[in-house]
Amino acid sequence: MKNILVLGAGRSSPYLIDRLLRMAEARDWRVTEGDVDPEVAEARIAGHPRGTAMRFDVNDEAIRSGAIEAADVVINMLAPGFQDLVAWDCVAHGRHMVSVSYRDRAVRDLDRDARRKGILLLCEMGLDPGIDHMSAMSVIERVRAEGGRITAFRSYGSGVPAPDQEQNPLRYVITWNPRNVVMASEHGAQYMEAGRIKLVPWHHVFHHTWPVDVAGVGRFEAYPNRDSLAYMKLFGLDDVRTMIRGTLRYPGWSETWAQIVRLGLPNENLRIPDLCRRSYRDVTEMFLPMSGVRGRTEERLARFLHISPTGRIMENLTWLGLFSDEPIGCAGDTPAAMLIHLLKKRLPLLPGMRDLVILLHELDIEYDGARPPERVRSSLVATGDADGFTAMARTVGLPVAVATRLILDVELELAGSRIPTQPSVYAPVLGEIAREGLVFSESVEPLTRP
């Protein structure tokens, strides 16, 4: 019997677990779901005869090591900061790992040990990162085979509410780990445009925005996503003059979130005594300077941030609840913990609502000879089911499930620390998710030079 260990039962896991359990019915597999909250793990398994739920604390070495040793494949759905612990134990016990988190330096450095043990540490295997890498590589390799030379590469991802329904003022809902939303700018960003490298400090990420039109959906705003330049070598695009990986939101998100970042709320280092008993207004007050203490919190914050006290940004901050006198009541003790708690309360995917996932690649291509330059757009737009699986859970979970099957069925014989840029990974995964309805549409247009 093959044993699959899934670590984390958060918002992105329901479709994955359901899919694995259905696969297990036709194979000699067993699925164990581990989460720090055993009741959540039990709910995900839902009494399935091929499933087991367990309490899993990633910081408990004995629990972590024992659970990983008992598995054949470990699926890491935990927050990014825990990936290294999981990867190290997978190498120690000779177990394969499939992870949705970005491959950091510590996991890259395990490449030699993983190869020596013949195991695969496959990271960035969800939606973004994940399907975005695989679909991009598929287009890139096809263009090269046709004799094209890629001069610009832009790739965008998004998870937002579907547009044809009532929206909250921020036009956003939490369908994945809210910590990733709160700390989206913590690493800053860098990208290349027209041969010029652009460096974006963490506190300026949401000031670097530009419009992007998505066919059949509408106009979005983009902001840069982490280190785009790192993917030039990974994608074999060393000669491009534009290299951008970005995130899409409905227009207006960034102008509000930029002020939240500027105020300093996305902070996981400062510890606030008795945070759970304080109010949101109390914490907001803590970030305002001592000078000019007269006036209401709202007025002083507007002056401090140099924004209109009656404008849309202030309306959004008020709606979100930063000036509420309600006790916070969250488990953590940092400003980021408070903000995560607040987003979960104020931006849930309500009953009957559907979410929307977008991936978009734009490639500018030149050819030798008579063929004129062109721009290729490849896009995936997926909508979740009202009161069913979200598009986010489906697009994150399906490629992970397919990769797990390929490993267990010995159809993917790779070893080392990898991301899914090899044809042996992306070709079968893209083929299978396409059969499940996750299909990219493509358009080509002449490229006019300025």
C-alpha cells in the first residue's frame, strides 16, 4: 500500500484531498491529512474509508519525523516558512515531496542529497507558482521549435471574486492563505523592462502598478511579484529585454493596500502586549506619531499618510475595520496577525459567491526571415462553483494530485530539488488538467514597434 501524507488543511486543500481520495479508491493508496487542528483535518477526510486524519504540529520534531517516515509521498500545503523543515525530513527518510511553496535556497541546497537518495523534492507545483511555470514553458518551447526568438515575457496571476456578482469595497475575497495576502510585499520585487532592471523596495511594491486587460473579463491592475529576474535562467530567457511576473487585482486594490503597508501593519516582528484584548483602533493608534495627538484617529491617520480624510482610500480603511472599537480577539500577537484575522472576518467568500482565477502570459517574438514579429497571449480563466470547490482550490490542488500520481505510478523518474520546468513534468500535467477543463486559450497579433 502506498501512503500519501498531506500537510495542511487550509483553503487550498479541499479539492486536492477529495481528488486524492477518489484516486485512492482505484489504487492501493491511503491518504493521511495532517493539520494542527485535528477537527479541520477530520472534516477534510469526511469519514472516507481510504483516509485518516491526524493532529500534525510541524514544530514537533517527533510528530513531524514519524509522520513523514511513514509516507511514500509528502504533500506540503503548509505556510512557506515551514517548507524547509518538511524537506529536510523528507531527505532524511528518503521520501518524495510535492510542495506548493516557492523553492527557497535551503531547499535548492538539498539537491545533491536528494539526488543521492533518488528522491524528488518538487516545489512550486500549485497554481502560481505551478501551472504558470508549466504553461509558460510549454509556449516557450513551442516558439523556439518554430524558430522564434522571445524578446519580452510577461506573466500574470490572480485569484479574485468573479466579476458578475456583488462586490465588497475592496473587490477581493480570501480564497487562499491570508498570510500570503498580508505579507505579499515583504520581499520587495525586481523585474526588467526594455532592458532596464527595476528594483522595488517592499514599501513601494503597491505603487508600481500598470493596467492589464484580460480578454473576456476586463481591466485589472498589475503589480510586480517578487524576483522576476530569477526565472530568466530557469525559463532559458537570458536574452529577453523585458521580464515581468506580476499579480493582478481589480483596480483600486493597490492604492488602498499601499497605505496599509505604509502605515506598517504587515509586520511579523513587533509584538503587541495583550493584543487579543485591544481594539483595532488601539493598534492603529500605535502606528501614529506622538506629535499632533489632537483629533480623532481617522483624521490623524489621514494627515500622517497624506491622503484625503473623505476619499475612497479612507472609506476602504474604515470599512475594513481599522478604526473599530471591537476587541480583536486573535490568537497571535503581531500587527500582521491582527491584519490576517481582520481579512478573514471582512473578506470571506460568502455563500453563493464564486471566485475567479486568471493566468496570463504575453510573449513578444521575433523571427528571422520574412515572418513578422508577433505577440502571443495565452490565458486561463477558471471560475469556482457556488458553494462548491473554489477555482483556487481546484487550480492549486489538481496539478499537485497529478504530480503525486505520476510519482507513485513511477511515470516521473526525476530526482533532486526541482520546479516543474522539465517536459517530463509539465507535458503530462498540462495534458491531464486540460482534460479536466483547465484549458489555455491563445491569441496571436502583429507586434508593432514604437
